[in-house]
Amino acid sequence: MKPKRLTTIALWALLGWCLSSLSPWAQADDTDATRKARERMVQRHIIERDIKDKRVIEAMRAVPRHEFVPAAQRARAYEDISLPIGNKQTITSPYEVAFMTEKLRPSRPTGYWKSAPVQATKPPSSPAWSRRSIPSKS
């Protein structure tokens, strides 16, 4: 087996071990306020805009979008807007993620966009998301 593949497998195993002691949907800084904001986002921007797939709705409730944005943007994390995440990139708006997840079933998504659809297909005991930053080229 190639060293890079072994490293990848080892990192996934470590991540799984680290997450295994956590509540299925919660992270250390997933406060009551962020959970309420996420629920408002789901109600206003997902359910009220005709997203019907229960797996998508539950995934949008489960994935903490604030973990995917810089600290300076966290207050706006649950608004239905794209937000800058650095390196001239943005995080897709929640409704667009839900819509594309429900309608298009993407083949190669990344980051937050990937987490919601993956979470929609995972059992509740198995969190499917992780956060990574794209390194700056400077």
C-alpha cells in the first residue's frame, strides 16, 4: 500500500475515534444559540421553500454551518446567503445546498456542500462532517 494511502486511512481512523465520543450531532461550540439559529434557518429557508426530502431536512438540521465559516462570519452563518471563507471562495447558501442535494444528487461536492447530503444518508449514530480549510497560496 502506498504511504499516502496509509496516511489517509490513518487520519480517517483517528477522526472516527475522536468523533466516537461526541454526541451524534453536536460539537464543542455548538451552543443552544447556534442550534436555535440552525433550526430557524431550516424552517424559514428550507421547509418553507418546499424542500420535502426528510433526509435533506434532517441533514440541514444536523450540520453546523458555523463550523465552515471564519470566526468573523459566524454571526451570519445561518442566514440564507453565500459567505466568504477565504482564498476568493464562498460557502454556498443553505437553500442552494438543500435544493441541489434534493434535486441533483451531486457527484463530487466538498466542504459544507458535501456534509449535508452525506449526513442525509448516514445513520444518526454516525456524524458525517468534518471541517477543513483550503491553504492560502501566499
